[in-house]
Amino acid sequence: MRKRKLCFLIIFIMLLHCQVFAVESVFKVSVQTLALNLNSKTVDVDVYKPMTLQTGAVILTHGGFRNRKTMAEHAQALAARGVLVLSPNMPCTFDHRCNARAIAELVNMLRSTDTFGSSVKRVVLVGFSAGGLSSLLAADTPGVVGFVGLDAYDHLPSNQPERLGIVAARRLVTETLLLRAPASSCNAQSVAAPWRLELKALWRDQLIVGASHCDFEAPTDWMCRLACGETDISRQTLVRQALLDAAARWLP
């Protein structure tokens, strides 16, 4: 009986600690939505501002046919660590170069204007799935100090001999972190995996064993799980920790 009571007490303390941490994280971060003109289209951009002194900025780019809200939990976690985070809706559905230009515009706004409160000099790009390709295409923008591909996608344009991403990876000198799931239909059979062989400044290439495509966005939803497989908290934790590691490395 005493052991049981002790176990209940430990669980209660742990739950209380988690609730306090969650409340603390909310108070550390303010969120607002701005309507911005990116690549000649008006899109919504969620801005997550840390209450503490910010060390730099991260732009989180959602996957194809998704929206900025599927990056919200990643944004909250990064902002709670002192990073200014932008999570935009992408202006184009199928045009990855269009979305890359929009991301580059956001980088320039961050560095040269006070649109988001104050300018920053160092920016990290993070993109999930098709957003990973668009972010890679924009990763040579001045001021970008790191790129993270979350189970990224690559695209072969018609009448072109090579995929967009592999060409961009070959010339990119920005340091890169790749997080990947095993091959599946939802990541086009790991179509972006060859990037790791071409990147000049690959910091880390991490295959998360057993991961589904949905483990890399946060929050995901039933539609992704139905199409691409169930999520797992341990795998999602690996993704989240890798993002925090990247922010600590590139935005000290």
C-alpha cells in the first residue's frame, strides 16, 4: 500500500511539473498572425515571439496541401527557447520555386526590416516534405546559416534531366541537417535521400527507424495518419530534439 501511494505521489508530481512547464512555455511566447505579400500573393504568417532576448530566427515551411498550423508545435518549442519563429502559408501549391522565392523574401524582411519587431542577422530554414524542397531552394539566401529537411520531397520538372533538389544540394554550402523516414509512398520512396551524397556541408543525416511521414509535422492530423501511417511520441520526440539541437548550433 505504501509503495502504491508513493507511485501515485511521484506520478502526481510529474504531471504537475509538466503542467507548470506547459504554462511557462505559453507565457514565454506571444503569437500573432500577419497578412504579408510574398511573391505577389497575400498569405498569412504566424509569428512566434519569445519574451526573452531572441538569438535569431527560424522559418518553418509546411508540406504540400498542408498549412502553417501543422508546424505550430515545432514553432512553440523553438520560440520557448528564445528563437523568433515564422510559420507562413506557402503562396503556391505546385510551384516549388515560387515558394522558395517567398521564403527568401521572408529572410530579407527578417534581416533588413522591423516587420517582426526587430531585425535579426541569422536565419535557419526548416521545411517538411515539399516544404523541405522549397526551403532547400532558398537556403543559399544571404543570412541563412542552416537548413533542416524534415522527410523532404524532391521534384523532377518536365523536360529536365535532374530533380530540383539534387541540383540545389550540389551547389549549397549552407550547413544542413536531414531527418528522414524509411522509404514509403508518402515520401516518394525517400526521393530526397540522395541529397546527403551531394551536400557539401552536411552536419547530420538521421534516419528515424520506423517513422511515418506524419511524425515530422506537429501537430499532424487524421488525414495524414490515414494516408501515411500512425505517429509515435518517441519518434516525434527525436524530431523535436533535433530541431532544438539545430537551433542551439546555428543560433547560439
